[in-house]
Amino acid sequence: MNLYACSYDHEDWICYVFAETRGKAKHLFNKFCGGDSDVFVDVRSNFIGKSNIVEIPTVVDCESHKDYPAVLALGGGYESEVG
């Protein structure tokens, strides 16, 4: 399964998505965020890497997600908020 970092083009936060293709990652991200078909075109996705561990498409929305270790193994990871 491929890992993508997804975001809306007008936002500065990202969410990691495991999916077979870039288009499926964008769809899962948009669905997860509650976006409709009008904002789908605003979703940006960047390929991070390929994992043999994760087999089911999923949105990894936080560090406590069961697939977060696979995100870290591929060089991704959420930055801690300072404040």
C-alpha cells in the first residue's frame, strides 16, 4: 500500500493516507474531512513511500492510530505542536 501526505491546497496541515493510488488517497482524505465533490479538486497529495505492512486503505489521523508506526518507518510523522 502506498503512503500519501494529503491536504487541502489552502491549508497548512496534512493527514497521512494509505491507499493503492493517488486518486484513492485524495478520495479517502476528502471523505474523512467531510468535504464534498466541489472541494475534491483542492486536495493535494504527495507520495511518501510504499509499505508492505499496511494492506487496507486507511486515513492515519493521529499518532495513536494503529498504522502510525508504518508512517514513521517511511519517514513521515506528525510534528508536535509547540505552544
